Amino acid sequence: MTFDAHQLDTFLLVGSAVTLFAVLAVRISSRAGLPSLLVYLLMGVVLGESVIGIGFEDAELAHAIGFGALAVILAEGGLTTSWRETKGSVRLGLALATIGVTVSVGVVALGAHYLLGLPWELAVLLGAITSPTDAAAVFSVIRVVPLPRRITGALEAESGFNDAPTVVLVTLISSGAAAEHGPFVLAAIIVFELVAGVGIGLGAGIGGAWLMRRAALPASGLYPIAVLCLALFAYGAAAYVHASGFAAVYVAALVLGNADLPHRATTRSFSEGLAWLAQIGLFVMLGLLLSPSRITAETVLMALGAGFLLTAVARPLSVVLSTIAQRMSLREMVFISWAGLRGAVPIVLATIPLAEDVGDADLLFDLVFVLVVIDTLLTAPTLPWVAKVLRVARRSEPRDIELEAAPLDRVAADLLQVAISPRSRLHGVEIGELRLPPGASVALIVREGQTLVPEKRTVLRHGDDLLVVTPRKLREATEQRLRQVSLGGRLAQWLGADGIETERGR
């Protein structure tokens, strides 16, 4: 099959129109508190054979494109995740991604076999496919709900790591390899792939950060491309040696996103835009793959039953057992149980049995598709309300600062650009009251388009942009001090480490 210039013109016409509509639809979905995946899936169904008539039945191609898109989405998740805010919850996140997934797979598989009547192979596949949470759904919904850091950190870490073991399990079962090995060998393979993937991700992240700090690239726009390529290189390297590419790309991106690199904000913005593009393409493609004519009342009832098992039994039990690694209050456990958002990941995993021609793989795909749609409609819009009822939501908006850095190599210093957000407690603080580390200073203030050279008695205001010069060895301390004052005001040094006395222990 050839692809000529005329087909390219048609592809660009249709593709740009669909993508533009998808971008504009984000505003509608965000107002409704829904992940955009529902809109994109619906677009794919409308474009498909049952409505407009675009045929797409290539499960192997869908599998390959799905994995590539998930790699980009996980890379964006790692690059935009703050290790400083997440590290306290990594133990719980890892426990949810391992212990929690194992418990969830077992509970759903037992229920699907004995209650829904599915054969063991499909029952276990259903449990493995639906157990992982989705990084795109978690990152897009959880980050707009005002939650304590240890809850958001745990959910983000879980969604970043739980793809790895489930991908291995679904692949081994679908290919028939799981039947050839005992459960201990199967567990050993999963552990090896996860550990090796994390190791490769760490190596790529640390090595890439070292390289980026020393590569004086001629244009700032090259840095985001290079960083993203390093993260995707980790994915490819891990997959090449049969380790977990998803674990590798997330860990590498997490390291790179928190490293002292030039143009970090630009890199994050670039990766966010690319991740949105990957989500749009992925969800529309998965919608195309669905044949609505196959969806029957029996399919919907089975999906409702599986969803109830997953949400009301498997997820809460997995959360309770995972808190062995890190204690949480009952209210926090209930919220984390409810916030196990599914999205593209289960549907992409359902393409693996399709590509391997597993018996009744079409039924499994349809079940997972309907389950994800129902789960998203039920869970995502209610998260803010559930957080409020359980009293786990913060009482106010975050008061952190937006910070961008550029290197001043000739003087071994960094230039920090600090934007004072509308809720920041830097408002009303005098320059002298910042008490920055010796050698660091506020060089310039940009206020309402006008530049101002500050003095010690100059008072900061909401909306100000500050240019702060700091010796490179003091950059971390300078950033920490600015964030403390932004969170706690001029009295931050007498409050807790995060600068807010009322948030201690939360």
C-alpha cells in the first residue's frame, strides 16, 4: 500500500480538523470534571465504521501505536512530577503498583470466573487489564483537585509504575507463555522486568542530566527535544533487553524533570503539548477500533458487574493491604480507593489479546471499553465532592510560585525568573524580608509591563515577575527559601519545613 501526496493532503485536512476540535473540547470536559478521554473516544466512535465510515480493525497497529503514545504520556508525567512533593509517598505508590495490582487481579479474576461465567484465561486477563490506573487520567484530574501532597504523590507514583507489571502479565498470558511457567517463574519474570526497567531508567536519567548540563546547545528549543529523546531512549533500551520500557521511561523522565537543567519550564511545556497530542491520537484510534454493533445489553451488564467488583471490592482491599508500606488515615484510604481512575491504559492493554488472536478477545475488548467509560463517568466528576465530604481536600489553593531558570555559565551562577501567583504570600513582603542566602539577590522586578530595580524596602505584589541572581551552588537553597516565603509569608522561618503551620501532619 502506497501513501502519495494526495493522501497526505487528505490526512492533514482531516487530522488537523479533528485535532483542533479535540483541543477545543478540553474546555468542555474540564468544566465537567471529566478526563478528555471520553470526548476523544466518542470522536473515534463517530469517525468509525458505524457512523462516518472510517474502517480500522488492525489490532497489531493499535497495540504498537498505543504503547508509543503511553510512553510519551508517561514521559510527560515524569517530567512534570515534583520529586520534592512526591518522594514521601513513593513507598505507598510502589505498594499500590505491586501489592495492590496483585490483589486486584486476583479478586477480579475470581469474581469474573465464578460470578460472570468467564473462562479462567479471560477472567485473569480481565483482572490484569483493568487493575492499573491510567497516568493521563490521574495527571489531568487529580492535579486540579486541592489535595495534600502525600495523596497526589501516591496516586501519581502508582499510575506511573503500575503499567509495567500488568503489561508483562497480559503479554505472557496472551502469548501462552504463562501456561508454560509456574506462578513463581511468572512472578520472577515480572520482578526482573520491573527492577531492570527502573535501573535502566535511573541510568538514562542520571547520564542524560549529566550530558544536558554540559551540552551547550545553540538554541533553547533543542533542549526539550533532547530531554524527551533521552526519556524515550530509556524506553527503547529497556524494551530491547526485555525489561519494562514503561518503568524505564517514567523513572528517566522523573530524574530529568527534577534535575538542575536549563530551560526546565520550556521542556515541561513542550512535553505537555506532545502528551496532549499523544492522548488525542490514542483515544481517537481506540474509539475507531470499537464496533458499537457488538455492544449488547449482556455486554453492558457484564461490564457493570466487573466494574462493581473492581471499584467496590478489589480496589478498597488492594489499598488497605498496600498501606502496610505506609500508614494512611481511614479517610485518605477511602479517597485513594475511589480515585483509582481508569483510562487509556486498560483499553490499550485489551489490544494485546486482540493482536495475539486470543479466543473471545473481541468480547474482552468490548467489556473493558464499556467498563472504562462507565467508571470514568462515575468517578472523575465526583472526586472534588468526595474529597470535600471526606475532608481530605486542602482549604485553599496552593500558594507556590512559578519558577524558571537559565544558566549564567561565565559567572557560575543562575538567573531565576519567579512569577508571584495570585495566592502567593510573597505579596506584601519586602525584599529585605526575603532573607535570601548570602550572594543571592533580586536584580529586577517586572510589574505591569514596567521594570523596577528593587531596594530592600521595595514591597512585592501579586503578578510581579522577579529576576533573581544566585550562585549556582546556592540555587537549591535560594529556591527553597523563595518557596517557603511564598507558602508561609515573612514568618516562614518560624513555621514548618513547607512554610505553613496549618498543613503540618496533613
